[in-house]
Amino acid sequence: MSCSCTGDSCAAAPAAPAAPERVRSETRRLAIRFSLSFAIFACALTLSLIPRAPSSWTPWITAAFVLSWALSGYRVVFNALRNLSKGQLFDENFLMTTATVGAFAISQNAEAAAVMLFYNLGELIQESAVAKSRKSITDLVDVRSETARLASGETVPAASVVPGAVILVHPGERVPLDGIVLEGQTSFDTAALTGESLPRSAGPGDEALAGFMNGGGALTLRVTAAFGDTAASRMLALIEESRHRKAPAERFITSFARYYTPAVTLGALAIAFLIPLILQDAAGPRFSLWIPRALVFLVISCPCAFVISVPLGYFGGIGGAARRGILVKGSDFLDALSRTKTVVFDKTGTLTTGRFSVTALECAPGVSEGELLSAAAAVEARSTHPLAEGIRREAESRGVGAGSGGTLSDYGEKPGYGAACVRDGVRLLGGNPQWLREEMVTVPESSESPAPGSASVEVARDGKWIGRILLADTVKPSAAKAVGRLRALGIDRVAMITGDSAGAASRVAGVTGIAETFSGVLPHQKAELFSRIREETLARHPKGVTVFAGDGLNDAAVLALADVGMSMGSLGSDAAVEASDVVLMNDDPESVAEAVVVARKTRRVVAENVILAFAVKLGFLALGAFGIATLWEAVFADVGVALLATANAVRSRRA
């Protein structure tokens, strides 16, 4: 009942993100209006109940009821008249206005004022519920700092800082713009942006996103994205986009309201005028008996419980998902997720970190691990190869970085083979065995077989082999748990598609528990393979949904093709984020299962609301038509249904 808009606009009303201050202002305004209207109504009702009150009080009491009615429902009456002028006769505003004006006409003044008063109370409670659902989303606005501190110490608007600029972030401050850490060590609180509860350690070379809270030391960052292109800004844009996508249940309710409202209006007219004519006796039609019943019928029939609670339920689900770092671009995708039967993962960057890490060190006799890492880090100091990045990180973590052993010079690289440099007169080599042998270095066979999917870098000093470094793409810690949760949710097919070798795919599948893998798949083959998997899912489950989770540019086509495409928002490519329907800002594969849980809970809440509203409405409509329910009972029944549905819808935030 608690809405003040037309049927079409009502369904979308809760979905527009609003600034926190505007939401608070609207709630305060409704509270003041209700308090004033209630005070006037209470005074009028008290005076009307005084025994043997002077008849001269009657006009004043009536005027007080009318004033309370007008203060509570002026917006309803205005909307009814405005819609009437546009030819939109049948909507909830029309029902409310007609019912209350009719109640005044038959001298049920207190009841008429009460209808609008409790309508106002419903608005207030609903606005509070909507505000809570919005809070998870509007809080994202607060994570963006409006100012940035340049390396010179000058504070400037964050929007004026261009990529490539160097900025400073002090302890306790939010990172204003996406960037790469140049200097400093810290621990980021990323909960506002990614939903992660644990802090994220960061140092030179690590990524820092706008909205991260610096919980450690002072940092120097190189900006990588303009203010409007930061991860936080992209999140807000995706949220704004989500409100334009409706789930099937929302579209049904919107269409249903167009037919329901004129139907109950005609029903009320039949109760008021047709039934008295049919059942008239010798005294004639008993309009005085049936018109009040028709008014009760109109009050009960207001469809706001349907029109508000369904979109509010979906919006609550979207807000609850956002709190967990899961951005759903529309309620139709949330609805589809609840019917997930197959999940297909990309490997690199989705189930794995996409970053190579050192897994083992094999040193020549007399060479320490520190010496081997220091020499390798010097060789790879300028390389952009993923293996080089893994070696440098490991060396830095052990305090034996590229510059720890002297001055570097004569750097050279042979793409696909390796690199070389001179450090304090000593020539260092690093690369594959074939290249080192071409450089007249004797490379011994490995003492152990490398793990499937791993890679090795041979290192030489002054023409002598000093060791090898084994590296592998690290499987994300939550990947195995993600697969287990999906199976526990009844998703019977979990597969992985990768362009990597069968060995690399086998290693990841063994760690995660994925039984079905497709390796060596070229980018253009991914879409064809996924289409086949989707068709197989539909053959088993006609309404089943196939989800794809990926992160790279080569995943964009499959993300767009999937029933629901999920991309890794923090590390994923812009093309993948744009093509996907759901963005996982925390880059956590377990969020795929979390999204399914939220979707199923949201769909269940929406179904409960529809059943509740239908059951109570139909029951009281019958009671009103037969004169069993009074106007007072109609008011409380209508308000009660709307409030129960609204309270239930808010539960979807806590899925």
C-alpha cells in the first residue's frame, strides 16, 4: 500500500541509487509529515469520542479529519488528478482517492483520515527499508576520495590528476585513484570495494585501487587510471546500469497491475450499484448498505504490496551482493543465477592468480639460494615476462633484489629464450636450457621432474651453471572451496576451459577437484565449445542456466554468449567487465557460489511476497464484498500486507 507513484514507475522506484543525504532527507520529511498528521488525527478522534459533545464542535472535528487526510495524502490525490488528466484512470492513487472521498461522503470521517494516515506510515517504513537496501550501494560513493596529494605535497582535486602522475597516500587515508605502488609497504583494508574482510598486504609493484584504506605506512603511487575510470567509478556505473534490467517477476507484476486495477474498480462499481439493483426488495435498492462495502473493497484492493515488494526484494538482493563485492548488472541476471545448472571456469586469472610464483630452487654445489635468486633477479631486472616478475618478487621478499649485489650494465634480452647482464664485471645469464647451451654453458638434467604446468629458468655466472628456478601459476586458495560449494548447491556440472597445456590444466583440476577440463583451446574455439556445453545443459534442464567465469580479453566473447557471464573486476580486462553480467570485484572464485546463494535466497523472498500478498488480498476482498470486513479492518489489512512484504523483502540483503 505504501507507494505514491503510478504502476509503471512504482516498480522501478526502489532501484535508483540515491545520495545518502537525499535518502535521509526524504525519510525525515515523511516522519515530520506523519507526526503532524497523526497529532491532528488523534486530537480529532479524541474530541469525537467525548460523550454529549456540543454540536458546534462537529464542523471543527470534521475539518480536523479533512486536514489530517490532506496532509497525509496530498501527494496521492495530486498523482491521481495528474494521471487522470493524462488519461491514466486506473491506478492505486485513483483507488485510494476514490475510497477516502467516498468515506467522507458517507460520514465515515475518521476512517477516511485513517486510510491516508496509515498509508503515510507505510510510506515512512517503506522508505526506511529502501534506504537500508540502498545503503550497501550508496556507501560505494563514499569510498571515492575527492582529493589527491601530489608528490610535491600539494593537494588537488582527484579528477584533475592524469594517469602517470605520482601521488602520496598517508596512513589512514583512502587511495584516491587506481595506481601501482612505487615505494612503501602497507596493509590495505579493501572491504568497502571488494567485500574482503582480511587486509591485503602490498608493496612496490602491487596494485592499489581507489577506495582502498591505507592501514600501514606512507605510500608513493603511480596513477594508472583517471578519476572516472577507477574501479570504484566502474562499480557505480555498473550499479546505475543494473536498475534498468528487470527480472521476469518484476515485468509480470508491472503488467499485472495494469489489468488488476481496472478489474477491482469495476468490481467495486458492481458491488456499489449492480448488486443492490439485483437484490433489491420492496423498499428498493439498498445502496446505503452496499456502497460502504464497495469502499472497503477499494481500500483492500490497492496493489502496492505487489508493486513495491517484488522490485524491493530484487534490489535488496543486488545490494546484499554488492556488500560481498559481487556486482549484478540487473535483477534479470540475479533471477537467472538462481537457476544455475552448469558453471564453466576459465583457468588463468580466474582459478589461478595469473602470476607465476617460485615453487622450488635447485642450486649447484657451493651456491646458496640467496646467490641464485640475486643473480636471477639481476638478469630479469628489466624483463616484462611473467616468469621474470615471479623471480623478482621472490628475490625482493628475501632481501636479495636485483641491485643488492652491485651495479648492473650491458643488459640484453632474447625474446622467448632468456636475458643477460653484467654485474660488477661478472656476466650473468638466465633463460631456457637451449639458450644457455648455445652460450656454451653446461646445463645438467633436473634432479626431479617438473610439476605439470610449471616452468623453469636456468641461471649461469661467468659461463658456469649455478642453478635453476622452478615457477608455477598459483591456484587461488579458495578455488577448491568454490568448486565444492557449487556441487553442494546441486550444480551437477563444473568444467574448466583453458588455452594452456594439458599438464597445466591437469594440475589445476587436481587441486580444485574439477573433473571435466578442456585444454589447448584457442580463443576463437572457446565460444564454440561453450555453446556446445550450454546446449547440453538445456537438453538436461530446459530452463537451466549456464554460467561462465573468466577474466581476460579472450574471454569477452564467451562472457557475452553465456546465460550469465561473470568477470573478475579487479584484475580482469575492461572488455571482460563490459561483456559480463556479473562483476566479482574481489577476484574470488568462491564468489560464484556466493552469487548463486544470494540469487536463490532473493528469488525465494520474492516468491514469498507474491504468495503472501495474493492470499491476504483475495481473502480480505471477499470479506469486504460480503460486508464482514469494515473500513478500519481494510486499512490495517492493506497496510499490514505492504509492511510484511516490505520487511520480508529486506531479508534478501542478508542472504
